[in-house]
Amino acid sequence: MRDKLIAAFLSQHGWGDAVLLPLGQDASTRRYIRLAMPDGTTAMLMDAPRIEADPCPPDADDATRTAMGWNAQTRLAASRVDAFVLIANHLRSLGFEAPKVLAHDTQAGLALLQDFGDGMELARHLERTPELEVPAYTLAADMLARLHAHPIPDVVSDGNEHWPILEFDRLALASNADLYADWLPVEAGGKALSGTARAKWEQERDALIEQAMSFPRVFTLRDYHAENLLWLGGDRIALLDFQDAVKGWDAWDMAMLTQDARREVSEAASEAAIRHYLDQTGKAREAFDERLAVIGALNALRIAGVFSRLQHRDGKPRYGTFQPRQLKLLARNLSHPALASMEAFVRETTPFVFEES
């Protein structure tokens, strides 16, 4: 049934003669297929069937969101094609390189996109040319500085389609951070935090979230890291996987970039990116370092919990190879004076976090 739907969509938009070359599966239900025409023209097909739980309605309260499930709780786009298309169009209107949308069908969950080429991910490029890490990260930080200078849209639209840009709020942060309490103790043979330890966790978590809520907001891409950036050469980087964009924080995008869960970012590249970002935005270093530690810790708690769950619940041991780096990043963020209380709690409940630092 899905194959017939795809064939009809491609035929309708002039790509019926294309050879379909499936690429690696995306982390969600979404997948990408390269289309190659007889004349050598190529494009990318995004296949994102609407089988995930619905995203968060803008006016939903916490109880409704919790009942709806993970996507609504954490304000994820649920691989919605309209989210990708409308945010791509918005980014392109601001002068950023995002895939040009050639055609799409939101109900069918299909989009025909510009093909930037194979093996263009920044992470793969730096494997081949590691000497370009500092300039590449500086360029990525420059893009963030320019993006964060733009007003945050409440909604992005095209014709009759609209997609809200929601606030990354307390419920979203708490739901994400709770992955630490639910899963990281399992890493050392323990169980999810409960009873007094759980109550103490929620107190520390909420205090950290309260700090985050005091920070200024920017248009945040949310998944801004080397796997989702395409190196186009020169001073050009293209963006991918931005459909989960929110009203978030400068430090979230910078933490995702410089505190990468999947690749070691050198101190030189991280520092060059931060310095360039601050030079371009005029933001103060001390205040930014605090934001980076607080937001970075909330993010690192989430990712460490995810990696433990993937190993111990889902039977995916390869994520254990990422965990030592992730725990080191968590410990580094917790070392900031603004996180002294959370650091003490993590030392008490999962002391092995600091063995990697």
C-alpha cells in the first residue's frame, strides 16, 4: 500500500521514472530515499508516514499532554512532514541553506526535497579532514549567531498550512530529564529512583528547570549537531532535522553542537565556536557559561538516560560506546558553581558518572 502511494506521488510530480535508492533509516519512523532520473538528476524523498503519536496542540494543558504521550509531553513534531516543510521554508527565507521543498503531501507523509549529495554530513567530512574541525565549528557557531538574532516566530505558514513554534517548557524539560532518574541507575545494576530519592530528584530537577526558565529565549533548532549539518564547502553549511524547533535557548543549540553525544569535539573547536558566537552576538561570557552549564546539564541528563535505556531495555549495546563520553559531558556541566546542589545529588545516586570525568 505504501509503495503504491509513493509511486503515485512521484508520478504526479514528474519523478515516476526515477530509480529509488533507500538510504539508512532515520532515528524516527521517517526514512529517506534518493531518487535518480535517467538524465542523472537526483532528489530526496522523505517518507514519513503519520503513525507516531500526535504532536502537542498549542493550547493543551499538562494533563492532556501527559495523557497524549511522549511527543506531546516533550513537544516533538512526530516526524510531521508539514513541520519539516514549513520550517525549511522559514529558514530559507532567512537566508539559511535548508533543503528546497520540490513537492509535498502532508496527509500522505511524503516530501520531495533537494538532494545535497551523499556523504555530506559534517561528522563524516571531519572524519576525512580533521584539520577543518575548528573552522567548521566556527562556521556552525556563526550560523547560530545569525539565526538567534532573528525574532522567534509564533507560527510558520505556507498557504493553508500552519505550524506553531511552541515553548520548550517545564513539562518538556522535566519529562526529558526524568530519563536520568528512570534509567541511569540501571547502568550500575540499580533501579529507577523511587521513594525519598525520587522526591529529592524532583526537587533538584525542578530547581534546575527554574534556572532555565529565567534565561532569555531564542529560536532553537534543538538537534543542531554534526550529524545534522551538511558540509557544502567554502563557507556553506546546510541544515537538516529541524522540524522539532522550539522557543528555546541559545545554550541548547550550542550544547548540542559542542557537547556532541556521538563524536568527540576538541577543546579547541568548542572554544572557537563559543568565542565566535559571543563575539558575533555581543553576549557576556560569564552569563553564557552559566546558561551552557545549566541547559547542558539538563540535556546531558536526558541523553545519559536514553543511552542507558537503549542498552538495558532495548537490547542495543552499541550505545554503551557513547556513554563514557556522555557521562564526562554531564560531569563537566555539573562542575559549574550554579549546579552545586544537583552535582551533590548525582554524586550520591550515580557516583560512577564522575569516574569518567
